Amino acid sequence: MPTRTSSSKFTAEPRRGSQKRRSRLVALLFFLPAIAVNLLVIGGPAVAGIVYSFTDWNGISPPQFLGLENWQRMLTDETFWAVMRNNAVYLFVLLTIPIGLGLVCAFLLTRIRRGSALFRVLFFIPYLLISVVAAQIWKNLLNPDTGIASVLNSIGIKWLNDVYFLGSKEYAFPTVMGVHVWTFIGFTTIFFYAAMKTVDPALIEAARLDGVSAWGEFWHIVIPGIRPMLIFALSFAVIGGLLVYDMPQILTGGGPAGSSEVAALLINRTAITGREAGYGSTLALTLTLISGVVIGIVTYLRRKEEN
């Protein structure tokens, strides 16, 4: 009797092992199409972009190898550095204004007892709009002939007649960033509001009983309590600031005179319009590397905070 039990035990273990190997093989077979598609759609263009960054290629004729000439050209390209400065400013604005105002607005919403739902809806509506739609709405509103300035002019208010928000080098870029901030604040406000609702109410109540001010409650209890979500929002803003394309493209097209041009617009203008796909690949690869480093740092900080 013991011998039978022992033999059945030894025969069952190989069967279990073979079943596990079979299930893993089946799972791998199911994953293979997805892996193949990702390699084709993502890996293939990525490798091609790296190769083309060392060539002179117009997107049609065979590429000619240039070595490091494209990279040397980029380092001495004043337009490239001007665009990177614009991206740096754009990134700084998205990391400060929407995040800061979102935190303040969310904290105020947590202290409102009546009408909080209405305010949440009003804050979130701009973010619900597709960025293309939001940009087009503001483009129409800021049109000097048919927008807000025209309406004010019809009732005798003429102080906006000489202000061209999208047509002057002075106002175009701040206006583009302002529209982006307007849409992004809705997300940060509702996001932080939901995060603040997870803070232990006992801590807040104890702080209020101890006479802690609203500022002290916000800075010493609420902010530490939502720090992981705050870092997540910062990473979201980093991606938006580095890879932004739609807002400046629709509102100004990068103009006037390149004053509102960002890296993604320069890459598009160089590779597609200018038919310098080789140099455009160099610019795109540079933006990818910069974005990867910055996003990697933010991701590291977020994981460190979560752990």
C-alpha cells in the first residue's frame, strides 16, 4: 500500500511539471502576435529612426550616410536651441501653475460643504474637451475680428483692439501656454481632490482641535498624505511639457516667426515640410532621449515614494 502511494506521487509530479510547461507554451503562443505587432510598429520605426539620424534622407530617395554631421548641425542650430528653451519654459509652466492652482482649488473644494459637486463639474469641463477642440474654441475667441475683442468693441470697449494674442511675438507663446494651463487645471483639481479625500479624517480633525491653521493643515497633513499622487501628476505634466504638439500647432502653428514653436513642431516642419527626414530623425531621437531621462527620474522618485 505505501509503495503504491509513493509511485503515484512520483508519477503525478512529472505530470504537473509537464502541464505547467504546456500552459506556459500556450500563453507564449497567445502573446507572440502581440509581441510581433509591437516589434513591427514600435521597435521597427525606432531602429529605423536611429539609423536615419546618421543619414541625409528626404523620405523618398535612398538615404546617404553622413556619420555625425546631423548631430554636429543640431548642436550649432540656433533654431533647435530656441525651441528647446520654449519647451523648457513650457515644462516649467505646466509643473508650477496647474499643479499649484490644482492643489489650492482641490483643498478649497474639500472645505466647501454646499455646491462642491457643481464646482467640481465646472473645473473638470475644460479637461473633458479634446485638446484640439479646446484650442479651436480659444482660437475663435481670440480672433480680433470675430472673437471677444470684436464683441467688446461693439459695446464701446476698445482696449483689446490693438492686442493680438495669437499674432504677435510678445503674446503668442504665453497665450498658447495659458490655454494649455486652462485645460490642465481641471484635471489636477479633480485628481488632487480625489487624493485628498483619502487622507485620514482623524488626522485632520486632530489638527483642527489643536488649533492648526488652514495653511498648516494643507502643508503638513494634506500634502504629505497625497505625495505619491502629486508625483504622478508631476510626471503627467512632464510628458505634456516635453511632447506638446497639438495646442501650439492649432493656435499659432509655431508662429509668428517661430516665437511659439516647440520641439515636436520643429521635428514635423523639418522632416515632413522641409523633407529633411534624416535631420528630423536626429531631432526626434534627441527629444526622445531627453524625455526618457526626465521621465525616468520622475518615475524613480514615484517608485521610491511608493516603497
